[in-house]
Amino acid sequence: MYGSAGYDPFAAAHPNCWLVWEPGAWRPPAKGGQTLSAPRAPTPPPSAGEALAVALMVRAGKPGQLTVGRERTCDIEINDATLSQLHLLLMQAGPLTWTVRDAGSRNGTWLDGAQLSPGEPRPLRDGQRIQAGQVVLSYYEPAGLFKRLQGLAGGAATPPPLSRPDAGA
């Protein structure tokens, strides 16, 4: 759609940063809503399927903060059994600037393979991978998402799987 028009019309229409839920195995929650323990293994390679892109836009009454987890009250609800009810928080630190922090989740959160300490915010950079439980998310600024979409239009695959340093533990 924007391929021939270039980046400027895309950025004007989509000025937000983005969180992309990468395709992969989905684990339905149990009826009791318990969080399933996620194995300490590398993220499985993306399966065939499409990613889901979510614009990072804060809601009135929650300035600068977005919640991610299984709970229906989360701003970004992902109903996967390896996520906690409230798994992580995204905080807007400025225009096109976000941080991520684990909210004390059961299965942890990793940023480009490094485990986050609960409550400690880490700045996000374009193209970084966040693994929450076994859910893999990618963070993009508008230019990064445009580049990814251009690559996909040219036949490129989804980003390679993220592996964690504690994969053998």
C-alpha cells in the first residue's frame, strides 16, 4: 500500500510505536485461569502464520502506561497460559520512546535474551524482541515497522527466533 509512496505517507498515517505479537504456539489457559509454567528453552521458531501488530497508544486516565497480560483489564490482553494476569508494563518515556518492565510475572520476561528483573524498567529500541512467558513480541518505531513491512512484501520471513542464555538450565 505504501510501497511506492514511501515512508513519509506511512509515518503520517501511523505515527505510533508498535508491538508485534509474533506467530507461534498458543497455549490456552486452564479453566481455573492458572498460569502454566513455561519451560526454560529457546523460543521456538515462528510457525507459519501472520503476526499481529498493535499500535502503542495510551488511554486517558492511564497516562504513559500500557499493561500486557491475560487479565481482561489489561490494555493489551493476550490470553496465553504462559502469561501472568498482569505480565509486563510498557511505559512511554517520551515521543517514540518506551520502556518495558516485568510486573513480577511467574514465567519472567526477557529483552533480547536478557532476563528482566521485576519492576526494573529497561528502554526499548527499534526491533528488540520481548519474550513474556512463551509469547514473543517485537517492538518497532514507525520506521522499523515500515522496513519490516517492506521486507515482508519482498518475501522476507519473520525475524529469527530469540534464544535465551539460560536455555540449558
